[in-house]
Amino acid sequence: MNTLMIYGATGYTGRMAAFHAKQAGLALIVAGRDGDVLAALAGELGVEARVFAADDAAGKALDGVTALLNCAGPFHRTAGPLMRACVANGVHYLDIAAELDSYQLAGQLDAQARAAGTMLLPGSGGSVAMLGGLVRHVIKRVAQPQSIAIALHVSGPMSRGSVQSASENMTATLTRAKGELVASDPHALRDFDFGRGPVSCFPVTLPDLITLWRDTQVADIATFVHVSGGAFPQGDPAALPTGPSDLQRAQHRYQVAVEMVGIDGTVHRAVLDTVNGYSFTPMAAVEAARRVLAGETRAGFQTPAGLFGEGFVVSIADSVITDGQATLA
């Protein structure tokens, strides 16, 4: 049987992913650095545990593994060694990264992965799967799309790991203009309607600037975020809870809004409504892994929307896409 390894399985999202994988009936190995916590999780799930640091993955750590799902952030520390180890060992790589590192590295390793017959699928859960699926849905009705502006509504508290990753990856605000990543004005707010009227969104650097470009080749792409419900907390990240509770996740759904302009000046809009991002991410990542284990693979750097199509995002929980009225810009 093809086997999935979840690295970082004892973390907030990794643990949820491990339970989803077990529930889905996948052959599973949990892995990470903390042997005692990992052993307890493996015993609870009735699966094998492997203890190793990401930098040590190049040895026998990946023996018998078909696909690895990396849930161990910050990903600028783990994506590099794990991605390279996967390419060297013929293992398909997936992660849930929200930073640019995984995506830039996947692009650099694309040719090596293709030669090795392995797939690199960063962002198998999270915003990349959400935004990519929505854009894939809209673009099919747009004549020669010229620009994409897309916004994510982040609702409810963030996890400790997300806050730590964000604090360690403070970068300039970027946009894609004429096909190139360039700095943009971080104060240039823009209104988007997530279904309850326009709200102000601020520009932010999302990995979708890489993945949407890879999927669509649209030259101008801008990404925004609207936050509500206590997102982006203040204070020491180490003092925060590991992540939002079941109740908090249930109370705070996420939405994505897109505006895509065609060559005739028509603006096409749509909104994705889905479960809280911390629920969506492990569900989507495990579903992606299940499909990879079943043979849905393509060598090299891939994206969830490019690999699985627009139906992937609406296959997760009760996700729904609503089309808006097209108007002239």
C-alpha cells in the first residue's frame, strides 16, 4: 500500500491532519523531532512513528514513503531539506506553507523533480488551494484575462505557529505587474465584497502571487487580506494557545473574493465561502495526499488547482462558490 508520512504531526495543524489521514484509511507514518510526544500520538493512532530533524531526512528516514506532507513550520527552516530529500528519494512532497519560500524553492527544483519523476506540491491546503480553485472557476468565462485581484477574509484567532511564521517572514509587500514580482504600496487599500457588502482590505504578500501566475500566466496579480474576529494577535507568540478551539473555528468561516478583468474591460466576480482556514487546511492537505497516493501526480512543481482542477476546493467540507454580476470596469 502507498504510504503517507506527515512531518510535524504533533503540531496544531499536523495533528489534525494525522487524524484526518487515519480516518480516511491512509497508510500513515507520523514524524517529527519530539520523540516522546510523537510516540504518544503514534500510539493513539496505531501507526508507525519516525523521529528525525528535517536536516536529517536525506538518509533512511523516507524509506517506504510514497508522499510526504510537511506540516512543520516555519517553512523557511523545513521546506528546503525536506523538499530536496524527497526529490533525492523519489518521494512526492506536499506542504501547507503560507510563505513564499516553499514556492520559490519548488520553482528552483522543478527541473530536478521532473527528471526524478517526483512532484512538488506546496500549498496543498490553505489559501493556495482556496484562491487557486476560485480563480480556476472564474477564468473559464473570461475572455483573455488581463488582471486578477483577489482577497482572503481571515476570521478568528490565529495559531501560535502561524504567528511565529509571520513574525519570522516579514517581507516587503509585493504584487505582480507585467509578469514580475515588484514592491507595492502597503497602504493602498481596496474594497472587496465577501457577500455582506464592501469591506476594506490591505495588500499582502501571499504565495498565490507565484501559484496563480504559474496556473494562469495573467501578468497583473494583486493579493489582499481582510481580518476580523481577533486575527493577528499582539504580544509574545510563545504565550498564545496552540490554535483556535473547535468552537472558535466553527464560529469563524473564511471567504475569498476575486475580481478578474477581461480584455474587453468586463470585471468578473465570484466569492468562495468555506470553513475556517484551520479546519480547511488539514482537510484539503489530506485530500490532496489521498489523491496523490491514488496516482494523481505530475512530476515537477505543481499547484492544487492546476493538478486537481476547480472542483478540488468545493470538495472540501461545505465550500461553495457564488458567481457575481459581471460589470464594465
